[in-house]
Amino acid sequence: MSLSARAAGNRSFAVGGLLTLALLATAALSLVWTPLSPYLIDVPQKLQLPSARHWFGTDSLGRDVFSMLMVGAQNSILVGVIAVSVGLLLGTALGVLAAERRGWVEEAVMRLADFTFAFPAILLAIMFTAVLGAGIVNSIIAIGIFNVPIFARVARGSAKAIWQRDFVMAARAAGRNRLGITLVHILPNILSVLSVQVTIQFANAILWEAALSYLGLGTQPPQPSWGRMLNDAQAQLFQAPWLALFPGFAIMLAVLGLNLLGDGLRDLLDPRGTRRAIAAPPARR
Amino acid sequence: MPRTCYAIAAAIAIALLPASGHGEEKKDTLVLGMILEPPGLDPTAGAAAAIGEVTHYNIFEGLTKITADGTVAPLLAESWSVSPDQKTYTFRLRGGIRFQNDEPFTAADVKFSFERDAAESSTNKEKAVYADIAAIETPDPLTVVLRLKQVNANFLFNLGENTGVILEPKSAASDATHPVGTGPFTFDNWVKGASITLAKWPGYRDAAAIKLDRVTFRIVNDPAAQVAGLLAGDIDAFPRFGALDSLKQFQGDARFTVTVGSTEGKTILAINNKRKPFDDVRVRRAIAAAIDRKAIIDGASNGMGVPIGSHYTPNDPFYIDLTGRSPYDPAKAKALLKEAGVSLPLKVTLTLPPPPYARQGGQIIAAELAEIGIDARIEMVEWAQWLDGVYKHKNYDLTIISHVEPRDLAIYANPDYYFQYDSKEFRDIMEKVNTTADASERGRWLEAAQRGIAEDAVNAFLYVLPQVTVAKKGVRGLWRNSPIFANDLAAVSWQ
């Protein structure tokens, strides 16, 4: 069965992919069009119920919730992409290095990762933004830093397994240097594991960004952010409960979509899940 | 015969029913909601208004009392006389009063307290008032003579603020954690972050008149939790209710009474007068003209609140309405910026502390400033950061804050105050306000003072914070207005 046919048959992958696409499309669309300006304050129109003009109603300053959600998606994706890229690049480099060098380098990298893991991610991010100041850039840095050890661990674990494979032994016997082996044999073979991790970390980054903004440490107003919309809605929970529902659903759907996509990807890329499973390694020559 | 017994028993039971069935256990306890937790409980040592909300009149008392309508009445002093030159005050103290640790209250305690307030190490918010006392004489245990260095027409009012309460020498050092005063309630328990409980003090001079046995101040910061607490019945009354957007639901509910009064909270957009380009009066006037007070009152205060044009409220003596001096006029604001030669867009920071008037009002102001080309970046901070960064180190451009202290025009005479307004002319006016004995002449100087800071657009003056109280039906005696931040529990009872 071809990969595309299997992909269509994998329900997690299909649903997750659709949700993620919707998220990306919303963010892209919001760059050029929103029903109303998310920055337009119109106090007399505050706390309106959803209507033809305001699809998701208005917040306590009369801003259009639907438009704010659209622009908020941009924000979440921006934080997710940059923070995960930072983690992916630095973490993978460290992990692969550790797998290749072994010995004290591996120990040092892994103990450093353990050290970072000892602090709950969100606490670390709060500490970071509290010291450096609140704002979107600092929250990206904080989330990015925590992504590094996660990718380092995943990359090291899978890279070590690849190093044991026969084709790597063969390459070594043929006299290929270790950097060459890492680039040609190791990296391509751990890509599938990493891509699954990317989707999961992306979902986490969106959650963390929302959490930081909820606490007032992330994105600063007037830039809309799902987390801060939740916080604002909290004060009006009795008066206008729908204000909390919409950003809550947005966060839930985005995170659900990315997690399903990750699940689907894992199933698709995991050789054991397919009929070709007996022909063990996804070998490369 | 047994039948009669039953009948009598039933009659007694019925007779008892209404009394016990009406929530008798609630009649002598009260749970009051408050928004901010005080940092300590000694009002003479800290600036937080929350200290007075708990302790003033309840635990601690001063020589005079500021009543609900803002007038001065006797409290620990039963009478006083003022010399013709207004510099010597002779107080006759109430006799037979004891402190809650059983020490007698005498003139020596007054002398001790005021000297402590004026001392080098004093952190009293109104230190200047006490530093201005040249001599304290105690000819007999119930007479105190205060000689002032200069006339202070507000002196009796100052003594009635929570910064003027009388402490007992032996317990003064520990008053921040275990306050001991002369008031009707004693400190019972403080669960940090949650609540402070006071208990009725049987040794109070008029204990029979106090209706409540225990009062718990419950600290509820979150507006949604304030609403939930009242609806669930956990909180009996919330004197400075914060969730103004939710007010409608209490107004339509027969279980609650809602009163809307006023405070002395002058809400302002404070401007750092030393920072460029705000050192130019035209830029400050432009900011004032860019702001639509009505939009802010509607958006940040649910339409409640009186607009002001100076640092003075309509409750204060000799108030003049100066809102007409700085009407909403974006076109004029732009012209002023152009005249001042400011290159647009002007990038500034707008620092916002937690209350809704700042967080909500700040976003409206940022949008209004954007209209005239000022790009205000919002920075949200917690109280500790605000007190340290803005108030102490003056490290800010613009901020929104409410000054709840009554009649505090004098802060503009202090060039070191956080908005750094430095005007010799204004200081001279305040000098006249402070030292003029004749009431109507002093009034003219007070008007000049209000006009002076409005003319100089020291800050953009927004509105007076409303005092909104939501209480269960049957709670009596709470203040409708807040001339000072206090909860006078001696007058509170269940109907």
C-alpha cells in the first residue's frame, strides 16, 4: 500500500491534518482579512452576544471576538514555529553529537537535559519571563529553551539505535568518517521520530504560550492572544460565558489537531505498523 | 394531661421557630469581601489602603474621626480648642479608656504615637503632618497640647486618617502582625492570602452597642470569584466590589442590595514629567486632549464614575469642575504635538497595574493615543513591580493609577513624587493653602491649586472611582461613600 493511500486510511492523520490545515489557513487568512479589526475598541458595543455582525460576539471593550481569535491563531503559530525550530535545531544537534561522541560528552548533554527536566516546563518559562520581562519574544525564548532537551533526548536515543545497525557498521568499515555517517545515515533515519515529536511539541508550545499569556507574561495587549482572551473572559464569566468558550475551543482544537496529526504520523512512519514490517530497517544506501 | 404537655411543647417550639429559623447564627457574624490583602496591619507604617480597611476604627482609633460624610467628629479626643493663630491645638481626651492589652490610654500614648510617626525611621505615609508638630505637651494625663510649626488647615482631618491612630508603646513594635488598639474589635487570626478575622472586644468602652461578634475579611482578588462568593453566600457584603460588569445581576436579585456611592479615588493617567518629550507642557496637553473620559468610564467602570479635570473630587471642599479645560479633541491634540515638534509616531510605554480601571482603561487609552500618533506599548505589571519600578524608581513613561487618599493635592508640591512635577509656582500656592487660616481665602487658594495642575496638564485626570457595595439583604450600616478607605464595623449590624 502506498504511503498516500495509507495516510487517507489513517483516521487520526486525516482528522489531525485537517484541523492543523484549518489552523494554518485561518492564520494565513488573518494576515490579509478579518471580519473587523481586532484592535477596534467600541465600548458601547461591549459584551454582545454572537450576531451577524459579530460572529462570536464582542469582548468587554467591544472588540470582535472572531477577528481576535483569527489573529490569535497567527500568534500561536508564530510562537510554535520559532520555539519548536529552536528546540529542533539545537536539541537534535546536541542529541546526535551525544550519540556519536559517547563518553563524557554524552554524559554532559544528558545530565544537562535531566537538570532542565527537573523543573516543570511552565515554571521555567514563568521564571524566564519574570526575569527578562513579559512579551512575545521572551516567551518564545522561554518555550524554545525547554524544547531543546526534549529533542536532545529523542535524537540521542534513536541515533544510538541507528549506530548499532549493520549498514552503519558497513559504512564505518568502508572508512567513512563519523560526521559523514551522522549526516548521511543517522539523520535521515531519525527524521520520522523527530517529525512526530515536532507535532507534539508544537501543540505544547501553543498550550504554553496560552498559559503564559493567561498569566499576563506572554503576548501583551493590544495584540490578541488566546490565553489572554481566556483571562479577560474570566472576569466576565457570569456575564458573558461565551467569551471563555471560543478561545477555549480554539486552543483545544489546535492542540487536538496537532496531537492527532502526531499520532497519525507515528503510525504511518513506524515500519512495524505496516506489512513491510518484516523487512526491518528502512534502510538507505 | 400528656396531651396538654404536647400542646405546650408545640407552642414553645412554634414560638422559637421564627427566631432560630431566620439564620440566627448569622446575626452576629459577618464576612466582608476585600480585593487586596494588606502587607501588614499597622496603618502608621505602610502605604497600602487595605491596612485601613481592616484596622481603622475597628482595632485602632485616632483622636478624631472622619465620618461617612467626610466631616470630622470627636473619637479618642472628646473635645478640642484651637488657638486664634491656628497653630496650637488643645485636646481633651476621653477618660477611662483602655488598650486591648489592658494598658490605660493617656496623653503619654498620644505623645508617643505622634513622635514615632515623625521619627527619622518612620515610614508613615503622612510623616510630614507629624514632622510639622513643634512640641507635644501633656499637662495632665487627659490633656494634649500640640504646637504646630505652621498652620495646617487640614490638621484635624489628618488626625482622623488611619495614619494618625494612637498606638500603645509596649505593643507598637508588633502592631504589624498583632495589632493592639483601643477599638471595639480585637485581632483574632490572619490566614495569609485568604482572610483576616476580628473578634468583638468585651472591654470596649461601649461594648453593648456592638452588634457583631466576629468579622472575617475575606481577600478575593479575582472579579469572577467575587461574584461567585456573593452568589454562593460565602460573602455577606463586598464594600468595594470589583466586578462592575456583573452588577446588573445583583441589582435584579432580591437577595442583595446594591449601593453606588463615591470614593476619593482620583483615577489618573500619570505622566513622567521629567522624561522627554513629556517635559513639554504641550505634549502633556495633547495627551489630555486625546482622551475621551466617557469611553474610559464606560469601558473600565461600567459607566459609573464622575469625570474630573484636576486632582480633586466633587466631595472635597472648594471643588471646581475643570473637565471643560481639557475636553476630548483629537484634532487639537494633533496640532499641539505638531507645535511641540514631536516626531510621530512617538513611541512610549504605558505601564498598567492589575485593577480593571488600569488594565481595561489602559487599552482604551492606548487606542485613543494611537489616533493622534502616539504609539503606546502596553506593559502589564503586578503591584510589587509597580510600587518598585514606577512609584519608587520613577522608571516609566505613562501609567494609570487611582489615588484614594482624600485631599492629597500636596503630593504635587513634592518634586520627588513619582510623576516628578516641579513647579515653584504650585509649591507657593500649596504653601498658601496650608498656612492660610481664613476659610474662604484658603478656598480661593485651593481653587488656584486645582486650576494650576489642570493648566499644566501634569497628569491626564480621568474620573473618580465609584464605591459599589453589594451586600446581602439585611446588612445594615455600611458606608455608601468612602471619604477614606475604612469599614466602620461598630455601626454594622444584621437587620
